[in-house]
Amino acid sequence: MNIQEAKNKLEKYNQGHVLKDFDTLSESDKESLLKQIAETDFSVTDSIINKKENAKRGVISPIKAMTLNEIEENKAEYTEIGLETIREGKVGAVLLAGGMGTRLGSDNPKGMNDIGITKPVYIFQRIIRNLLDVVDEAGVWIHLFIMTSDKNHEATTAFFKEQNYFTYNPEYIHFFKQDMAPAATFEGKVYMESPSKIATSPNGNGGWFSSMKNSGIVDIIHKEGIEWLNVFAVDNVLQRIADPCFIGATISKKCNVGSKVVRKTNPDEKVGVMCLEDGKPSIVEYYEQTEEIRNTKDENGEPAYNFGVILNYLFNEKDLEHICDNELPLHIVEKKIPYMNEDGEFIKPEEPNGYKFETLILDMIHMLDTCLPFEVVRDKEFAPIKNKTGVDSIDSARELLKKNGVQL
């Protein structure tokens, strides 16, 4: 993109201030800013001008989950279907690893955090080991697509190389960067992080497949004949990935998407729960859950909305193509956005000072007709690391790993 093309694009979205200091920049900084302008979708700022009140949720009703008992009864059948699908090369895995370990007290990518006690044990290492369990069982390699971000791409790729990919076949590991969205003032003007850099943030966990498309990674999926993608978050060190039983159950029930879920420990637990919304699968986030939702019982006297999501989903690739062709809802979120002020000073605000723009995976699920909530044993598949200490922390994950025989 040349300077005139950049000006034209910025004028279209009323963002001409982005080039205010352009003439003072070095040639490399000029090139970097022009590249960022070319890659940035400024159209999201229009949504501020046209901002409406959040759309009201549709009619929420319970969705039936496949419980542990039902899974156990059909485990052999589901597992065989899943293993056959994996051996045919029709399954890929997608690791969402764009985050940093800031809340864990680290400046590194989250997956690089060492959770070992007597030896180094990295979060990435545990993820790869869990996937290797299935590779060993199926006898074939599974393509793993790792989504990074602008902030951690170089560190992540270098770390995997340094660690010899934790014994995984590097020909089956593919890195791609998540698309970024600009951060803007409440009036819709994008913030500058420095004279040569627009303030941006990842475009939400619903942006993973569009990021795969934009990076060309989907070409690999088409070439390899991959039909199912198991997408999961980096912070759960116990989760089973490309789980044959989960894959087989989703295929057997002819569902568009499968969602691993855990039974809630109590009605107030802060997890999103699976439900139906206007008859289609959806998720009600914990902060949206009313007293009625928390206290409704099913025909057996059990909580009707009792299964929390753990961000481990199995999508059909053709459905993802269809979703990508239809625009996902854009969520406008008030955030504290570090920025460069008029005097060129870098400011870290203490209060929300603008908007970030995100798409969410729950909207992807709601665009599909059928979903299988697939119950897993919490203590065997759910050890999230979100905090340094306390609930969902390194300490709690260590205890669960030890309980499952993992040496730390």
C-alpha cells in the first residue's frame, strides 16, 4: 500500500489522524504503518456511530446434554467412529494461543509458562502431550493449527522450535496470526499506540476461523481433506484434544457442532452454560444468567441449565465456511486502552476510555442448527489456568495434574 492509497482508505472511515506524524517517521516505521493500515479493518468503527442497544436475547430454554452414563454405554462405538475419522485424515485441531501470561506474572506468551515443580513443565508441553495421546492411539499424525497474535507470534514460534516441538512432528504444526481490530475512542476515532502504530487488539475468540482464511491456512485444510476442527483454548492443561469418543458421538448424532461441558459445581459458578435460544443452540454467559435460569429444574429435579462450557468445540469445516460467509455479530466492549496522547506521551488509563471490537465463538454456535453438549469428568478434563493463585490458578491446576498421575 502506498501513501495515497492509505490516505484514501483512512478518509473513507474518517481516520485521517493516523498519518499525522507520518513525515517524521523513519523509512522502516513508514513501511510498518502503511502495512498496518492495509491490514486493518476500520469499518468496525462505523458500528459505534450506528450503535444500538444490545439486542435482547431470544427465548432461552434447556438443551439436552449427552451425560457421562450415556457416553459410557456407547463409548466403544463412538470411539471407533472417531478413530476411523482421525485415521482418514479428516480431523484437525486448532489451539487458541494468542494470549500473554500477564495475569500469571509473566511477560511471555501464556503457553510458555512453566508450571513444573521439580522440573520444567510448560503449558504448551501439556497441550502437546495430551494431543500425542490420541496420535499414539490412532497411529497417525493430526494437523495442529496454532493461532498466535501480533504480541506473541515470534516468541511462540521460536519457543516451539527451541523445544523441538515437544516431540510433535513439525510438518503437522502450522502457525497463523489472529486478525486484529483497531481500538477506538467512544467517538469512533482509532487510538494510536505510537506515531507509527495503531492501537489494536485481537478480534475475539469468534475470529479464529476468519483468521485462518485470511492467513491462507484454510488452503491446507482443503488440500488435506480435513472435515472436522477441534478448537480449544490454551489455558486448560487437562483437556483431551481430538478426543475420538467426542468426535464419534458428534458424528453419530449428526450434529453440526459438539461442545465439551462440565457439570456445574453450584448454580452460581461463573461459567457460561449451554442452552437453546429460539430453538437453536446457544450459550448464556454467567453474567447473563437470571435467578430463573439458575434455579430452573428439569423433569428429574436436576438443574436444567447445569452444563458449563470449557471452550473445547468440534466444528464441521463446511459449516465454518458458511458462517464465515455470513457476518458474525460485532460486540462493542468498553475497555481501558493504552494510547499516545496529543503530546506524544504514552498513557495507561485507569478507567475505560474507549471500545474494542470482538466476535464471539458463542455466536458461531448459535448460527448452527444442532449442537451436542458432551459431558466430561471435571477432575479429568478441566484444569484451567487463569490466575497466579487461588481459583483456576497454577496451584489448582498442579493439584489436578498430580491427581491424574502427571509428574511435575
